[in-house]
Amino acid sequence: MQTSDSRALTDLPCVDSGLIDSLWRHARQRPNAEAVGEVDGARRTCTYRELAGQVAARARRLIGSVAPGQVVIAVLPAGIDYIAWFYASIAAGVKFLPLHTQIAGPEALAISKRVGAVAAIVSPGLAAEPALRHLAMDVCEEARLGRSGPRLSRESAGAVVLGSSGTMGMPKLVLRSSTSLDADAAGVIAGMGLTAGDRVVFATPLSHSYGVDVLVSVVAAGATLRVMSRFDSEVLAQEMEGGATILLGVPFIFEALARRPRRQAVGLRLALSAGSPLSARVRREFIDAWAVQVGQLYGATELGTVAMGVPGSEGFDAESVGRPLTGVSMRVVDLADPQRTLETGQEGQLAVHASSMLSRYLDADLCLVDGHLLTGDLAKIDTEGRVWITGRLKLLIDVGAYKVNPLEVESVICTHPSVAECVVVPLSASETLQRLRAVVVLQESGHAATAEALRQFLRERLSPIKVPRVIEFAASLPKSPTGKVLRDQVIGRTT
């Protein structure tokens, strides 16, 4: 894709940011290397020289119209325009707040008011466009993007503002500085062994924390990022056959790929899943279909990517999220007393300190324990330093004064050959009593299972208090754009 932004890179904004320095360096040293490829839609591609030119032009536009530290909202599909505005915001010293393209107008407007946004970049036709029209900046208006001129600079690099998942309540707004993103990129590059020769396929939204981690790491390494604006398993399968070296996804993506006819991805050297635990069934089916092992990585909106289990590495275990990345401190603390660190192998709450972690919440207090963030995840660390995520603290269900981890129950239900996926949620029997309710999606093929048959299956494998009192069947489960089951919606609906 040739544009006027491919001119000589002599007027690049100057800012103290490793991310921006890496982009400028690749643009000068490897100008014709592919930086970004859109694998759907117009299927545009962009070299590092072209990307740097677009970033520079947009940064000049932002510097001329947005004060340092102010918030700019972006509602853009994954692609070249999104990436150019992301890096332009860092170079221009402003806060970049990406929102998912499916966000409703009232929700987008409410967030803009929460953060005091002064501008919004929205793709035409999206639901958020009318609500944010009063803040609108053109996605790509050549006449206003700027041409060569005096070199501009900002004293401080920009930052990214991300919403926490919000699956258990109102999302918090997380501020992560350019320095945090630099550290995130360094950790991921080292963990994956990412090089300029890699071709990374990513099919989940760039507006989520996982997408930010992947974006900054791939560009910092000078690799090629192949992105999709809308998930399509056939398009993704073709991309894997066409020279991809790394596949980064979430469980539902690996499941979708596993269901496609057997294919070959000769160049694929690494596949990693994140977002939620990858079940043994999905992992096995993906390996059967593609002959590629799958590892898991662990991160959070507040932390970036902080642990990774790479297939083939020493001590690799597919059920674990691997070991902490270099410079990351992890400990498991007592649920009742977070100041007390538990012994190796004991289960408690995972606490993490990393250079990639957030600076602060925009609208909430940040509480740390000895510099460590309490993640809310239940975990244990074994004698080899591997981290095992066993559940979520807020998900624990109080059944007759006994706390049940629904993820444990779900993992057993999913071993039944007729079950595709499930979720276990609390069921209020009275004002003071809760029971377990399981909502189950059956496999498309195979023998149907009844509620009583499943209950008998579970009785043979779990203590009685962990066997759901109610088992229901559904055609599907409500999920977020990254494939996480929306438990609050399951709790509030009947099948």
C-alpha cells in the first residue's frame, strides 16, 4: 500500500519511548519489511516505512489539536488504521483508550464522560459513531494528516487506557504507561523468542489487553503482524497454511480451528492460548487436526503478559501457564491474610509484581501488597516454578458453608464425551442458601446426555456437595469478544 505517508522520515516526532524508537528504527533499517497485514476485508498490507509515515502524520495531527495527557477514544477494527493511531497517540503524548467495535453508543458515551475524552476516532457505520460524533476526528483524512514540517516533540510519551473485563462488576479503567508497554514487549519477545523473521497471526480484538501486548511486542521485534477485523476460521486456517510462524489466540479460536478438516501448517513453530484455561479436550482436538502443540500464557489488563508455557521448553506442562517471565515476581498468598505468603504447592491468591504493570486506575484506588497486585486468581506454584491457575476468587460459590470452585466442577463435566462446554454458576435456594447450577452445551455429534446421566457421571468423580443440583442444556453460552463466558448473563437467564 503506497501513500503520501511513505515520504522521507525526517520529521518524525521525538518522544522518549522505546516503542516509538523501535518503530522508527525498523522503518529506517528495514523499510520494505511487512509490518502489518489485514487478512480479511481489503487485505491491505503496510511496510515499516509506510507505517512510520502514517504514525508520524497522525502524531502531528494529535500534537496540533490535543493537549498532552488528554484522552482520545478509538473505536476502530483491527487493522492498519488502528495501529497507526495507537502509535501516534504514544508519540503525541496523549492517552489512547480503545473500545471494541461492537460497543453500544450509550456505553461508549458513558465511558467518554468518565475519562473526560476530548476526541474520538470512530470507523463510519459503527453503533458508537452517533454517540461520539461531537468528539469525532476523521479516521484517515489525507488533507488534514499533515505533511513534512518542523520536527515536533513531546516531553512525555503517551499511555494506553484499558477497561478491565468487567465480568464481575463495573470495569475499572487501567492506565498503562509507555514504559510499562516497553517492559511488556521485552518480556513477550524473550518468552516467545520473537524475531523479525516471525509472522504472527492474531485473530482477537486489538482493543483488549491481550491485543495490546501482542501489538507492542511484534512491532518492537520488527516482525509481521497479521490481523483480522472479524473472526473467520477458514480465513485463519488459510493464513496458518500460508507461512504463519506463531498463532496467538483464545480457547474458542483453537476449538474452531480444530473442527476444520485436517490441515498442515508447516511453518508454525508456536501456538499459545490465553484469556481463560484451555481445556484438555480442545487442546487434544487441535493437536489432532494441526499436529502442533499448544501452550498457555497468563496476563491481566493491569499486568500485561507475565507468565508463559512454551511447548518444548524445559519442564513444559500444557496444563500450566508456565513460569514467570524475566523480572516478574509471583507469589501465592493466604486468602484471609494477603501479607502471608504460602508454601510451595499450596493454593491461594496469586500476587504479581512486574515492570509491565499499571501505573494506576483512573477512577479507583490501587491497593498493592508489598508492591504486588492481588490478581483475584486462585493459583499454586510447584517446585519447578510453574504456575497453575486453579480458579477465580470471586467465582467461589458458598454451598452450605463450603466454598466450591466452579472451574473444578466445569473441568470434570467437560470430560464427559457428550459435553462440548459448560458453565457452573450459583443458584439461590433461599436468602441464605446457594446450590450449584450447570448449563451444558452438548457436542454436535455423539450420544445425547441427560441431566441424570451427567449427575451420575459427576457423583463418581466429585464429592456430593460439588455435584450441581440443577443441570440445564443450552445451544450456546454467552461470551465476550475474546471468548470468555459471561457468567453474570448466565446467572440472570433461564434456558
